[in-house]
Amino acid sequence: MHFLIHRLASMFLVLFVIITATFLLMHAIPGGPFTTEKNLPEAIQKNMEERYHLNDPLWKQYADYLAHVASGDLGPSFKYENRSVNDLIRESFPVSAELGVIAIFWAICLGIPAGIIAAVYHNRWPDYIAMFLTTIGISVPGFILAALLIFVFALQLGWLPAALWEGPSSTVLPALALTGLPTAFIARLTRSGMLEVLNQDYIRTVRAKGLSQYTILTRHALKNALIPVVTYLGPLIAGILTGSFVIETIFAIPGLGRHFVTSIYNRDYTVILGITIFYSALLVTLNLLVDIVYALLDPRIKLNEGKDD
Amino acid sequence: MNWKNILFSIFLIAITGSLLTGCLTAQKSSKNALRYSAGAEPQTLDPRKSTGLPEANIEAQIFEGLTTIGPNGQPLPAVAEYWTISADGLHYKFFLRKNARWSNGDPVIAKDFEYAWKSALNPKLASEYAYQLYYLKNGEAYNKGFTDETQVGVNALDAHTLEIDLEQPTAYFLSLLAFHTYYPVHLQTVQNNDLWATEPKTLVGNGPFKITNWIHNSKIEFSQNDFYWDIDKVKIKSLEFILTESSAAELAMFENKQIDVGENIPVSEYPRLLDAGVLKINPFLGTYFFCFNTTKPPLDNPKVRKALSLAINREELIQHVTKGGQKPALAWVPYGLADAAGTADFRLVGGSYLQDNDIATARRLLAEAGYPEGQGLPVIALLYNTNEMHKAIAEAVQEMWKKNLGISVNLTNQEWKVFLNSRHKGDYQIARHGWIGDYADPMTFIDMFMSDSGNNDAQYKNPEYDRLVKAAKSASDPRLRMQIMHAAEQLLFDDAVLAPVYFYTRPLLIRPSIKGVLHSVLGVIYFKEAYIEQ
């Protein structure tokens, strides 16, 4: 309980620092939401700034913003008329999250078994094949994989749509493109974790007791081998659920990922801040969950260890 | 069960499952809908507030102004059946069609126009495009808060008669009326609901189509507006606008038959698509140019500017770099604008003001300016906004200036809004620029270089130029007006304020079976009379 209160307090502190830093950095970039190719008459610029309170002193804008955020209101978008940042996240996050869940599901289902196989057949051909594939998975960027998938499955074979978000068929290619890197990463982490665990004394002991390979792996080795994977899963899930700019652009998917980049181009201040807060909150929450899962996986890890340092 | 079997079956299920689910449900574009890739998610669909082309393209399907643009760019009667214009060109009277109706069945009345324009000018609405209505008498004064809305020169005399007073005679006012800022809005709906333009239910329009579904950042679905007065001409039953900014996705969707019409495709694919007969290159009212900061030495010397402009090989640039079938620009105002009513193209009448790749003259001018062979000339900085195509053009021009004139140029790129900020403030020597006309008249280009124009990034100040533009603006004789504008353009090139590069084109990716799509010179696409040939 102590641990939780402690962690929650530090989470809010982290969020506060992030909001402040983002707010200052964002206002430091030249150009604003209403900078356009056609220079506006001064009166119109003034009308627009007044409407969005951009003519207030910066400290007041900051204070007003914090007050709104505290009440859960992330403000209106400057670019999209009459749409709030809350709306924007509400509409686009489920899309990114759906795609992300599919991608993470495949990453775990493929990555962990591949890592186990590679570890069990250490330095034999299944290991070499798995490591060859993961090297490709890590080094080939998502957009290349996406282009390749579109070319083969959409343009050549015509089995799947090339883009858009319309029904289950349209999730396949983007999910595959998105899952390449994390699958490879998870496979490698599982393999190295597994190799380390398999060489430990307690595994030798259970082996000596005559347990089957299957039981050794699933009951005794896997739990400990998975700790690095769990560490990686926290930020991975936060990153994948909030969408990828590249994949969403290539597949024309209405997700949240694109807003991370476009809002900065547009100097859409409230959107920049809103999704930064959303992402950060998700990330710190998942990191907290990861710490809790550690304790479940390995009773030697104590949650309030940090306090005694 | 053996663990190996379990793992193996997970593998199999994962791979085949993900592919199979997709294949079974794979779907091509909906049967009867015409699908158009429409670019970015619209910022707003309130015609009083929208500014961009993606928004204008959507609004052009669901709204209609007093006039509309015809196939040759001429204004045609739309909601207005006919009109009268006073001799001094200041007073217009429009007579609205009795059968013009909103998508909810209500008649389109003069009051809808009056309300739309006055509310667009209302400082509280804070519309970025309010200045498009500054032509109206007291429009600017009201927008700036100097007077109240009763003074604005638009009044509904009765349900079907609209009276308009202008600040000064405006020869192109009838074309302007086809522009989206001049569309009407449904008074009853808009008055009581600030959010009316965000929901298909309340987005009442008076155009050939109406929106039935809007999935943000994904697509907008349209069906016919049964109440539209000219519905007999509307043949497409349903229309879908796909919202994506990725040119690669757009091309892939076209080849996968997920879309039928598109505009944003990778330049490298043009030759192949032209050969395949699915790409049409339409004219577009815009000029790509390099803007000189006329206050920064050595560019404050017109001879240096002129030498730089002459030493660009535009033909070569278009053939090898831009490859979009653009026309070399040897003047400021692009093709596609009528000269004095009923006569030829403004550009053809005006001709060219410089010769492409005229290196001999360029060298002579540079020597006259005191920099023979470029000697003694400091390194010049060229600024462009980060983009592969702008970079390629800047590099080619850098090379041409080095080779032809011995001038060294440094290239700098900046992110779009940082770039705009630098250019507006005059914080550059030479900057990449592209100007797209707002309305179909040379004035949309000519008045940009007036001393007090907010868009005069060249910082060009010439009282003679200002005098000419003012004279053109108040001239009521169309022939005289055109003559003055030609003279102003001549002056612009005598002073070499800019180095034009090319006149824009607007490629249209379209299946050969689709006919009747109107693509105006301002870039707006109209699907009203589109049909699919069987």
C-alpha cells in the first residue's frame, strides 16, 4: 500500500514535469497554430488569438491549461474546428489500440516460442534460423516491411486491401508490419533470458529429479526467463497502443499515432500537450504494472525495496 | 501432448490465421459508390471558416453559391437565376431560384446568404477567411470592430432577392461568388448550434450531395441531396471521399481498385500512369518561384536579381526534376485566366517577360552590377521548406547559378511553420515560394506585391506599382483594367522582384470510364455531373 501511494505521487510529479517541459518547448518553436502561407490581416489574427486565448500572457495560458487538465479537459483543437482533444483521443485511440493489441498478441505468440526454441537448440540450426529472422525483424524498418506486404498481398495477389480501415481484412497487413520489430525483440530477450536460466543450478536440480523437458521449461525456467521480456513489454505496449505514425500513414488508418507528428507540424498546441499527457500517463501506469508483475513472477523481488535505499 | 507440437501449432495458427481471416473478408470498394481520395481530414466544414482545398472540395459537393464555376472557368448562374449590376459596378441585385432547397427541404432564401456573410465577418466568429468578404461595403470595418453588422453591404430585400453593395467595383465579383466563403448557410440550423458543421445530421447543405457519414481521418460518405434544384443532372448515387495524405497509399489504393479518383500521387510514377492513360494533367492557378528579399544586399540590386532569374534553365528543370508536365514560368500570372471579357488568355496577351536560360544577358547584367563572372559577390543563402521536391529544385538551381554565373549559394531548409515565419519577417535572402490564386482573376497575383500587402514577402516597395494596382482596382472599364495589370506585371519584371520557375499543374488520377468530373483552375473538384461509362 505504501508502495502504491509512493508510486502514484511520483507519477503525478513526472506528469507535471512533462506538461511543463512540453508547454515551454512547444511555445519556443517559431510559428503558431495560425501561421499560414497567406499572411493574415492583423485584425483577423487578433480575432483568432482572442477566441483561443492565445493573446493572454504565457503564464496565464499555462495556469488555465493546468486547471483544465486537472478537471480532465484537454481543451479544444486549434486546427480542427469545434473538436476537443478529448474527442480526438476518444475517436482515434480505439483504432490504434485495436491494431496494437493484435500486433502485441502476435509478437508474444510468435516471439516467446521462437526464443524458447532458439535457446533449447542453442547453436544448432533452429537457433540459427530464429536468430537470422529476428535480425531481419530488428533491422528492417516497419515502412519497408509495410511496402513489401502491400506489394505482395494487395497489389500482386489481391488478397487484402492496400490501405484503409474497413473491417477485419484491413487489420492484417498493418498488424503484421507493426509486429515485426517487437516479435524479433521479444524472441531475442526470451532466448537470452532462457539461456541464462537454463544454465543455473536449480534447473540442473530439476533435471536431475527427472522431470520432463516440457515441465522444466514451462514450470521452472520460463517464469524467470521472462523478466526481461516483461520489462520490455511496459513501454512496448504504451508505444504500440498509441499507434505508429509511419504505419498509420502508409495504411491510411485513422489512429492516434499520426497526431503525434501532425500536431507538431500544425502547432496545434492543445493536441500536442493532450496526447503527450495521454501517452505519458499510459506509460507510467504500465511501468507500475510491470513492477507489480515482477513480484508475481519472482517472489524474490520486493515491491518496497526501493524505499530502503 | 508434446510441447514441440504445441509450439508448432501456435506458429501455424498465427501465420495462416492472420492471412485467412483477411482473405475471407477481403473487400473491394463498395459497388456503386464513386471513391475519391480527398487528402487531409477537413479542419472544418463550415464554409464561413474553412480555408484549405481539401475542405473546399468537400463543401463544393454539399453547398452551392449564387454562382458556380463552369467548365471553362466562367461564372454560371447557380442559386441565383439571374442578376443585375449597376453601371458603376458597385450595386448588384440577385434573384434567387424559387426551387433552390436545403437538404432538409427548406427553401434557400436570401436571408441565408445575408446571415452567412455577416456572421463570417463577425469578429467573434474569428474566421481566418473573413477577408475574402472585404469586397462587401463595410465588410472590413465590421470585421475590425469599427461598425456594426447593419452597415455591411448585403441585404435580403425579400425571400428571393439579395442586394449587394461593394466597396469598389470588382470585375471578378461574379467568380468570387462561387468561392466557398460566399456559400449560404441554413440560418435556423446555424444560429442555434455552434457545432452544426461537425455532425452529418446537422450539416445542412444546398448542393448536389449531402453527407451521410463522416469517420474522422478515414472517410466521408455522400448521397444525393433529393431536394437539390438541379438533381436531374446528378448521376452518381453515392460518393465516398477517402481521407489520407499519403501519396503512396493513394496510388496503392487506386491500383487495388479501392479508389477511382485521386490527386496526390508520387511524381516518380507520372510517366508510367500517363502511359497507362489513367493520369490527366490539368492546369492549376499557381506559380512556383524564388522570392528575392529586395532589401538585403546584394539582392537589393535589381540587376543581380535579374541575372539570377535569367540564369535558370526552366525547361531542363521541368524535364528532369519536377516531371509533372508543368509549364515554364516566364512571367508572374499563370495561364488559365481570361483577359478583358470574351478575349484571350491573360498570359497569352501579356506574353513572356524574360527568356528562359538567357545566360549571355545574365552575365552582362551581373558584370554591370559590378560582379563580373560572379567575382566579389558574397555567398547567397537560399531558404526552402523541408521537402524532397523543393530540395531537388533548389539544388538544381544552385548548380545552374554556379555553372552559369559563378555564384555560390548556400541552401538552408526549415520546417514549414518556421520557414513561413522567416519568410514573412523578411529573414532570408532568397526563399522558395509558391502562390496559388484565390479567385479567377489576375488581381489575386498582382496585388500581392503592393507595399502594404501582408503577403509581400519580397519587401518590395514601389509607389509606382502601388499606384498602378490601385488604378486597376478602381477601373470599371475591363479593357483598361487588364491593360493596367499588364503594365504592373511589366514593372514587376523590370524590377526583377521574383524569379518565376514554373506554373503549377494539378494531376488527376482517374479511371478512364469516369466522365464528367469538373476540375476547376482553382483546384476545386465538382462531382455534380460525374458519371461512370459502362
